[in-house]
Amino acid sequence: MASSFDIAFLASPLAIVVVGWFSIRIANKAIETNQAIARKKASLDLMISVETGEAFEQARATFVEVYRTRSFERVCSPKSDHDRACRVKVHAYLNHYEAVSLGIEARILDEGMYKSWMKTVFVRDFVRAAEFIDRERRNGGEDYNSRLFEKFQYYAERWAPEINEMVPKLTSDWRRNVSAQKNTSPDDDSVR
């Protein structure tokens, strides 16, 4: 039978272990909270800086012009300096969305905050760019990349599953990529 001395002798180290465990849990929670706040701040900083940048505004204006004039085919296979410049600006505009998507995937940016701020524009621009993206993926030229803007696509579909009805004319390769992404997480290396 244990004496009161043995119990007192064991209680002190046990108390230290319990207090240490709780301290670690509290510290981990504080770190997680600070990381979440940092992601939200980074998201807000990005949204503000991008929307106020002159180069971004020019790229956006070019994208809108190319969309409104239905010039994606001409821009995908540029024959003039003007069309080549438009292609570069359209890529710059869409690369912004791809960078945001990569930031969300890497948990540098906060998905919920960005989605609540930009979902409508993000999805709308993906739908508008679908023809361009499809043509660029099938291009076959020196810039060929069958996975071009795939993270942009992933989040547009994740946030608006009805996209499939909005962009029915895309190639079967594009559709296969969409199906593969629906069955895997964006962190899965098989999707990259």
C-alpha cells in the first residue's frame, strides 16, 4: 500500500507534466490563430494592391476588350504586334488568378476571405477565359502547357460547380482534367 509520502512525491511531477501539456496546447492554438490572421492580412493586402496597380488595370482592360470583341482566337495565334501584346496582357491578368489560387492552396492566403470578396468576379472571369485557356492548352507551340491555369480552374469549379453548364464547349482534355481534380485534393501531387 502506497503511503501519503509516495503520492505526494508523484503528484508534483504529474502536475508539472499536466501544466506543461496545457501550456503547449495553448501555445499551439496561439500559433494557429496568428497564422490565420497573417493569411487574412496577406489576402487583404493582395486584394488591395492588385486592384490599385496600373499594370493590373491595363491587363484587366485588355482581357475585357478581348472578351467583348470575341478576339481570343486571334490573340491565341497572334500575327501582329498588337495581338502579341494583348496575349501577354491576357496571360498577366489570368496569371493573377493562378497566383491567388496557388496562394490559397499553399495556405498563404485565406480561401474563405478571398472567396467572399471575389467569388463572383473570379468565376465570371474563368468562364469568360475558358475559350482562351482551352486554346492555349491545345496550342502546341513553344508556350504549350496542358495544365495552364489549372489551379484557377480548380477553385473556380470548387466555388461554382455549375461551371460545367456555363462552359460546355471545352475540349475533352479539359474535361478530363476537371474530373481528375474533382476526385483529388489540390495538394495531391497527381493533379500537378
